[in-house]
Amino acid sequence: MALIFNTPIEMQNGITVTDGYGRVGVADNVDGNQLQQIVEVYVSEQTFIDGKAPISIEDFIPTLASPYNRDVDGTDILALAHTNLQAMLADAGYSTTIVLGE
């Protein structure tokens, strides 16, 4: 799974990335009642595959903590993280699409 940016990303140096590629990481805490989520944004999927460093989005912190209830929310925390981060990015003005892996 990945988040594909539909909104251009302007970096601090003035360079614009037109189709950013976001990789999501997630972990539930010890008590199992909160998810810790992060999105690392790359210039493209190929730059991620090539092991290049993620880019920084100006004034944007790519982490999120969300309440979690396994009985209500289910066990697919990676899918939940994508949805939660997509909403956070939308609040920051970025449109993204969740893309399933092959």
C-alpha cells in the first residue's frame, strides 16, 4: 500500500514534486489503544525502490497518533494508518489516493 499525492508538493528550496509517493509505517502501543503512524514522502515510487532519502514537506510533521480499539476498528492497522494519514494530509491541503500493492 502507498499514498500517491494528487496535489503538487512544493519543497523549501522551491522545487515542486508533482506525483509524490508516500510510504506508511504504523505500530500499536503496548496497551493496544493507540496507533503511531508515519508517512515518508518520496519523489516517486522508483526513488523509494532505489533507496533514496524521503523529502521534507515544509511546515509538515509526518507523524500521527490516533486512538485505536481493536474490537471496533479491526486488525488491519496498516489500512487504518493509510486512511488516518490520508485525512491528516487532506487537512494540510494535500489530496492523496491509497494504492494497494501488487
